[in-house]
Amino acid sequence: MNRSDLVHTWLPDLRAAVAGLYPDQVDDVVDRLVERSSRAADERADELVQRDHRRLIDQAWYQSNQRVGYMAYLDRFAGDLRGVADRIPYLTELGVDTVHFLSVLEPRDGENDGGYAIRDYLSPDPRLGTPADLRDMIHGLHANGIDLCLDFVMNHTSDDHEWAVAARNGSAYHRGLYRMYPDRTEPDRWEQGLPEVFPDMAPGNFTWDDTLQQWVWTTFREFQWDLDYSNPDVLVEVAGIALELANLGVDILRLDAVAFTWKRLGTNCQNQPEAHLIAQALRATVAMAAPATILLAEAIVAPTDLVGYLGRHDLERRECELAYHNQLMVQGWSMIATRRADLALRSLSQLPDHPGRTTWFTYVRCHDDIGWAIDDDDALAVGVTGSGHRAFLAEFFRGDFPTSFALGTPFGVNEAAGDERTSGMAATLAGVTSALRDGDAAALSHAIDRVILLYSIAFGWGGIPIIYMGDELCQADDPSWRTDPERRHDTRWAHRPAFDDDLAALRNDPSTCTGQIWARIRDLVEIRRSAGVFDDVDTVSRPFDAGNVHVFGWRRDNPRWGTMIGLANVGETAVTVTNRPVELTHDLLAPNDPDPWLLRPLQVRWLADPGPLATSPS
Ligand code: GLC
Ligand code: GLC
């Protein structure tokens, strides 16, 4: 690999992005970004350059069916950076090769939105350890075949980041990195189009700062200051940080809140075309120096906006390689609440295919609330209204609907906008917690089946499936947030418990729900790894009509490994599937079952021809 080849490979992407963002300053901004990237390339450690080489040879490394992800708050999982080494055997036993550790970099003092208000992007939280500990941890992960995903909080800094401090001290350059207004005139105009992300915790999108005597744009909490990407200095500074993180050895940079990065008056300031150009510019700049590092879009947006972050536009663009499949996640929960698959079929059929070199992060739960991203047209197509169905899901998962098994907690309730999101661990939302409370063995068995059904869709869809810490142990909500003054107004802490070693000790005991869930998730890991149909190269998943409203069907046509049919029975009775796109006779998940097209309630099947690549072409 030759550095100038890398620059030339990515220069057209960079120039196009910068020309779209800053048409009057293209040469200057491109030069500054290329200069940053060549400085980073000079400083890149030899072992990371080796990693670059390996990944330029194996370019589809992140599309492999060997990938299994795990996400956890680092302190809650391992205590501190050094503690991670002691947890590596656990990760390896589970089969994980990609970890997303949250809340690693130094946050502001006091409340910090679970680590998303960063004071220093280049140092770890001192409570977790030193910069040397961070380097050792990354080294230890890599030595054990585990890649690291870290948050790159690029929409905002904390209000005590050095740029914010300099702005308060009167530096015009640093004031220019943020969006500030002397009075309410402009904020009031912008507010007309803006929703509120945290309506109860942080109403409105602007915060008055006494020192500055200005209203500062704060989309999220009052201490998270939005950066102003219409100023190219912001892009150059942020790209510089991305390059430093790549040089630390971060394999996947998670572009936090990327959808919010560009503001346009008269819009809701999300998913603007320029937000995609910012991702594209970062993609190109990082790739010029650190081709081993890829980008993950954290764009928890409506289905119509989602695939753009993977570069699907009128023409394909090189943007993020990975994005959260929040639509698949939402549809999974919607299916187990309604026991119907028609809305999922409709909504997922509408999604355009993602570009060939990209794939999904598939997941069931994460550290955030679930926003009920049901599209109005999709809802109408199956005979319900969007607002009605969203309200139903919120009610169902907070446990107030008559047939509900869930015990979730509302998040971000906005009565004026008719919006309510949901917090809770998978076990809580799927009915494990209520079944245990009621001592109801039959309900418990169904609840466990629901957790596994959702994980079987995440693991069987394609992409990198993510296990959210605790789900593999059937862990319940953490009630302690309710009495902690720093956490009690943010219900997301309900599903951010500490790792439970007592529960982990039960993982090989099949008489416990922990043992059952653990064994079945382990099966998903191993079976997926053994089956080439889950490799994502040149392969996308598409839903199909299985001929029964209670069965969700999806198929993958892998050019090397053949077809895979996924089936999930979300209904309450057994079903024989008659709409069979291909007559497959083998279920990877239950290879001894005589009839792979017969599904009991809450059963998932992965139908595919087993075995290695064919030995002779036909
Ligand atoms: C992302 C994070 C979320 C955080 C927000 C603001 O959505 O996942 O936890 O509150 O960004 O940084
Ligand atoms: C991010 C997500 C949104 C979530 C919020 C708080 O903005 O896009 O869905 O509700 O963070 O967790």
C-alpha cells in the first residue's frame, strides 16, 4: 500500500463532499483535510499499518458471518480499562469478536448523558485509567482477535470542552465552532421546525449561557453544545480527532447523532443532504491515513432516511460502511406485540437495498430508548394509522395494554407531539420479568422464546449482530436509577445495569432462564458462523410474503453459498408455511426436525443447504 495511492483513491469523494458543503472554499478545505490525514499517516504505528494492509487485502472483513458484536458501558462491564483483560475470556466464550464500549473518553464533570458529553476526545475518563491503560486495552483486545468500536460524538461537545472554555474566554475562533445567538429572535425562528429530543429533561433546543450572554444551540442536554458544521473549521477539527482515534487503534468509529449535524432553517434539521456529505468527507479523510478504520452511522431515523447513511442516494456514494438497522429492531418488537408480520413485511420491503460494500448493525436492544419509528404510509397500507400504532406500542411496552406482557418505562414523553418512547431491558420488554413476578412457568417459556425470536432475526438477517450486555444472561432492569439524583430523570438508566457476576455464574445451568438464553444465543453464534449464507458480500436480505399474516419471512440469495430462507412465527398457533420461494428442506437451527416448514408459536427457522462450498461447478 502506497500512501499517495490511498489519497488518490479517496480524493474524488473528498472533493465532492467539500464542494457540496463549502462551494467557495473547496481547494483550501480539501488541502487542510489532506494535510491532517498525511500528518496522521506519518504518525501511524507500524502495527496499525500492518492492520491496514491486512484489511486492504480482506476488504470485506466487516461483512463476514464470523462477526459477532457486544456492546457495554465499559465501567459497568469491567470496572475500568485494566479490568477489560479479565473479561476477555468471557467475551471469547460468548463468541464475540467486535466490542462497542460506551463512555470511555473523558466526559464533563457531573451529568454527562451517559458519556455523550465529552470534554476530551483524546483521553480516557480518568476514573477508568490512563492513556497508557487505554492503549494497553486496545492492544489486548486486538491480540485476542477482538475489534473495538468507540463512540465519536461529533454533533456536539460538552460545555467544558476546551473549545467551549475558550469560547467563554472570548476566543472568536472558538465561538465560531458553535451556534450562538444574542437574543431569542433566531432561536425562535429555528424552534418552529425543531422537535425536542429530550422534551422532559431538556425542553427546547437552545440554552442561555450567562458567561457568553448568548443562547447556545443544544439539541440534546443543556450541556451538549452543537457544533456548527457550516464553518469548515469544525469539519477540519473534527476530522483531526477522528484521525487520532483511528491512530489509537479504534476499528469502528460510531458517528453519534450524525443525522443532526447540519441545520437548515424551515426544516427539522435532521437528515439534511449535507449531513451525508459530512460523513462522506470524514470517510475519505480517515481512509487516506487509516484504511483499517470504518464508520458506523448512528442515525436512528425514519425508514426512508436510513439507507442514505450507507451511501444509497440517486447515485451511490462512499459514506458509512455500517448503520444501525433500527427499522428491523422496531418491527421485531412491533411483531411480538401485535402477533402479526404484515407491517414488518410492508415496511422492510420499502427499504432500498444497501450498497454492496456496506452492511447493518442488527440489534434487539441498546443503551438508548426505543423510538417507535413507524412510517405513516406503511401503517396505512396495513389498515392502521401511524399515530395510532405508535401510541399502541408505547402503551403495550409500558405494560398498560390489556394483553401486554411488558413492563417497560416511558422515555421522552411529549404529550403535545403525541410521542412516547420506551426504556427497558429485552427481558423486561419481552415478558420475562412479569412471568417471574407471577411465577407463571408457561408465560416464562414464551417470554424466553420471544427474546430468542428477536435475537434470531438479528442474527439471521445479515450484518453484524450485536448483543447488548446483560441480554445474554437474561438480565432484568436496574431499579437503582430511580433514587440516584444524577440518573433519576433519565429512564434509559433502567436498561443500563452493571454486569451481574452472580447471574453470569448461572450461564451453564439449563434450569435457569439465564442458562437457557445463554445456550440459545451461543447456538445462534455458532450456527451463523458455520453457514456461509450469512456472509454479506454481494448479499442483501429482503422480506417476502410467507402467505400467513403471523409468519415473518425473509430471504438471502448469496451468490457463493446459495439461498437462505428465514421464518419467524410471531403468532400463537402452529403454522405450516405454504408460500415457499425455494423448496429447502434443512433448518440450520433444528437440523433434525422432519418438517422445516412447520413452525410452532414463536419459533424461528433458518432454512439453507448446509455444508461447504460445492466441490465441482455445475
Ligand atoms: C446518541 C446516543 C445517546 C445520546 C445522544 C446524544 O443518540 O446513543 O445515548 O443521548 O446521541 O449524544
Ligand atoms: C438519539 C437517537 C434518538 C434517541 C436519542 C436519545 O438522538 O437518534 O432516537 O431517542 O438519541 O436516546
